[in-house]
Amino acid sequence: MRFSESHLWVRAEGAGAQIGISDQGQNELGEIIGVELPDIGDPIEKGEPFGELESVRTIQELVAPINGTVRAVNGELEDHPSLANEDPYHEGWLIEVEVTDEGDLDDLMATEEYEEFVAGEDES
């Protein structure tokens, strides 16, 4: 699993990857009450928004951590957006993409690096 600075995780398997919000990210947002995700077949571009999470506190834009084409969307989140809070690494995944540049994964943080990043954020 790899992580972006915007608190999204990427779990790559072969040419595909699931993307979701990290535990830290969902904690910062609070209770998630709505999601807006792309459609199957839509491209996502690294560094560009691909959707939104709405919480009781705010609306957070989701910034793509990698380039790809959406091949699955977690439809469960439409009726149960709180799954992103309850189980962010499994049942609460957001989208699955066909990865177009595997090199994008190298730009993301490994788990240990992400934990250090989060610890540094908590100190500021």
C-alpha cells in the first residue's frame, strides 16, 4: 500500500489499483455523509481532482495520486458513505483504476514514510 500527501491510499495489484482515503484522512474529515466519484471509463490524472467527499465539517476534493482509467466505483458508498469512516482500507475503498503509468506508484509514500508524514503534521 502506498500513500499520497492528500491522505489517499493506493493498493496496486497487477495493472490495477484500488484507491481510498486513509484512516488519518477520514479522521480529519469527521463523519462522511456524501461522496461524488467518477464514472467507470473516466480517466483520472495525477494531481487533478476526481471526486469529492462531503463530511459534516467540510467538502474535500479528492486529488488523484496516480494516472489511470476508472474500472470500478464503490457503489456501496452512495447509500452508506460512512463506510469510508468505518473501514477505510477495505469496505470503504473509493475507486479502482487501470494504472497507465506504474512509475506513479514510486512517487507515493510507503507506509512507514506516511506514518512519519502524519506524525509531522500532528506536531504542527
